[in-house]
Amino acid sequence: MSATARPALPRLLPGPVTLRWLVLGLVVLAWEAAPRLGWVPPVILAPPSAALLAGIADFGTFARALAFTLGEIAVALLIAYGLGGVVGLVVGATPLLRAALLPLLSSVYAVPFIVIYPVLTAWLGIGPASKVWFAGFYGFFPVVLATAAGVQLVDQRLVLMARANGASRTQMAIEVIIPAALPAVVSGLRIGGALTTIGVVVAEMLAATDGIGFLITQNRTMFRTPEVYFGILLVLALAGTLDTIIGRIERRASRWRPQPEGIGHG
């Protein structure tokens, strides 16, 4: 090292986590100040403190609506993750299906899926079934595409070594293809989970008799702005919680990828 090397400068910038919370705090402060200082009419933008107080005052109603929405999201996720994962695995592992269906699935994914919701309500009514199927298929496509892409990226040396060791199709899928494709699959789960949550809430806002989306629309028509924003905060909390859970799974999954030298030894 050169004798004239300069000493390292002290770290002045905050870390990513600190910066994230700092930005969030500034956004909340600006949100609180804007309506209270008259920059934005309170009927358009309620302060977060007023939204929280309104939610606490009507806690029972929001709790029941939240439980209803969570149930719809859970069933829709089963459709998106279960059906999407299986279809993506089959399509990704079959060259003929991959060539025939992947372009079609990509094209359908690019279409605004909200256009089919009126059809679903005509078939299934405005009850939970239409919301569940709409949101489930809303999250289905990114899961299928990510799973198929993950299967295509599997190291072919793993497949060849598994075949050389006499692995059956089932063993190869469970022990080689799925673990190797898991990081890409989990990325699709992250997108699919967010779209599923959005799909349920949007469907409830359009035509429903219960749920957080229904409460948001109902309170908006009655100009109960604090209650509207409390419902929005609940939706943000739902989406953020699901994204955090899947993000942790994604970090763990990135360490589960099998290595060629580990196949057939042990």
C-alpha cells in the first residue's frame, strides 16, 4: 500500500434499512401536515392520525371486513400458487407445451384482467366466488411464467446426472427440478401474491357486499374520508406483510439450489 494513501472516509450515508424508514417517516409527516396546514382539503386527504382514530372507533366493522377479505385472499392464493405452480412446472418441462403455450400465456398476461370481472359476476354473482376466481387467475399468470422460466434455467448437468443415477420422473421433479427452479419460482410467487391481493380488493370495490374493498367504496360514497384511508392502510399492511413473508422465503430459497457435484454422492 502506498504511504500516501488517504485514510478511509467515515460512512456518512445511512444504511438501506435506515434510509427506508427515514423515507417512510418523511412521507407520513408530509401526509399528516398537508391536510392540517390546508394544503389539501381534508375531504380529499385525511391525516393518518385521523384515519387511525376512525379505524379504532369502528374497529369491529373493519375487523369483520378484514377477516372476510383474508379468507378470500387465502383461497385465491391457493388457486394462483397451486394451479399456477403445477401448470408452470408441466409447461416448462415439456418442450412442445413450452413452445405452444408460453407465447399465449404471455399475451394473456399483458391484457388488463379487470375486463373479465363483469363476466365472472354474471356467471358467479357478486359473492365471494367471483372475487376468489378473479384474483386467483390474476395471480395465476405470473406464477406460471416464473415457474416455467425457472424450469428452463435448470442446469442440464443436474438432469443428466440424475438420469445417470436412475432417477424416475417423479424423483427428478422433486429432488432436482423444483429445488433448482425454486428461486425463480418464489419471485413469481411474490408478484402473484401482490396481484392476488390487489385483485380481491379491487373486485370488492367494484361489486361486493362485504370486505375491505366494499368498506372503502361505501365510506367513499358517504364522504367518510378518514375511514376510506384507514381501509387503504389495511390493504397496504396486507400487501406489505405478504411481500415480507415471500421475500424471506426467497432469500432462503436462493441457498437451496442443488449443485452438480452433489448429485449421486452421499
